[in-house]
Amino acid sequence: MPERVVSTKLILSGEKEYRAAVQGINREMKVLDSEIKLVDSSFKGQANTLAALQAKNKALNDVIVKQTEKLNIEKQSIEKTKELQTQYAAQAEAARKKLDDLNKSTDEATKSTDEYKKKAEALQKEISRNEEAEQKAAKAVQNHTEKANQAQVKLNDLNRELNNNKKFLGEAEASADGCAKSIDEFGKETEQSKEAISELSAALAAAGVAATLKEISEALIACVQ
């Protein structure tokens, strides 16, 4: 009996610890997200400068570290709840076997006694407890899996943003004026790509390829946009 009490608390305790950990990370994430917004606000109109890009680089790295922690917590919770699911399933199966053995080893006359009924009832309750705990663990596995996927998606987005920022940062570091040429002062990519397409269109026209030049040019510009 004591073992069943402890095992029933395992999933509740695990989920309680998980919620506390995630709430703590979410609070820190809010602060870090606000720091990114502060960088954007502080360097408004100067987003292509070296200082702005360095500040954004640091802010993004800090957020990525914390988002990775969040993802790892979800992955660890998946493994823990899977273990609990297996444990509860095994305990339910063991109780079912005990009940089956009891039924097989008990004659019909004894089955009408209070002693037998109490043993059978206790085993049935044990089966029900563990089946309920197994279902709860299965739902927890699904929940943590969904949250892990969401955390991974956000982490992927953050890494893409960081890689893009690193590209601009490299340009700013290499430039004479300390500004990235691929983005404007507001952090938006410049029109250089569309200008390059226009130059290509002119070159094609000069070479005599003018039949569908207008359509090609418009399509290429639309892709860039």
C-alpha cells in the first residue's frame, strides 16, 4: 500500500516541479524579450549601425539560451512522463494478474465470503488507480511533446534571426562607416536586390531577349518583395 501512495504522487510532484520551472523561465523570457524591444527602440533610425547590431546580437543570444533551456525542460518532462506511463501500466498489469490468480485459486463457496470480496475489491481499486495514473501520464506526454515542438519552432525562428543579424553585423564590421549596407537605418533589407534585377533585365534586353522581358522582370521583383 505505501508504494502505491508514493507512485501516485510521482506524476503530481513531477508536474508541479515542471510548472514551477517553466513559469520561472517564462518570467525571464519576458524580461529578455523586452530587452530586444528596448534595443530596437534605443537604436531607432540607426538599426544598421555597428552598435545597434552588436546590442541586438547579445540580446538574441540571451533569449536563445533561455529558449533552449525551455526546450530541454520539455524534452526531460517527456522522458519522465513516459517512464511514469510505463511504470503505471506495469503496476496495473501486476494487479490484474494478482486478481486473476486470486479468482483461479478460490472456489465458488469462498468467493461469497467477506474476506475474498475485500481482497478482490482492493485489487480492483489498485488496477483502477494505476490505469487512471497511466492515462494521466499519457496525456502529459502528449502535452509536453506539443510544447516541445512549439519551443523548437520558436528556437528555430530565433536562430534564423540571429544568423541574419550576424550577417549584417559582419557587413558593418567590414565597412568603413560601421554600417551594414544590406539593411537600412530601420533594419529593413534594402532595395539593392530589385535594382540588380532591373540591371539584369536591361542586359537581357540588350542581348535581344525582350519577348517576355516585362513579365519576367515583374515576377522576379515580386519574389524579392
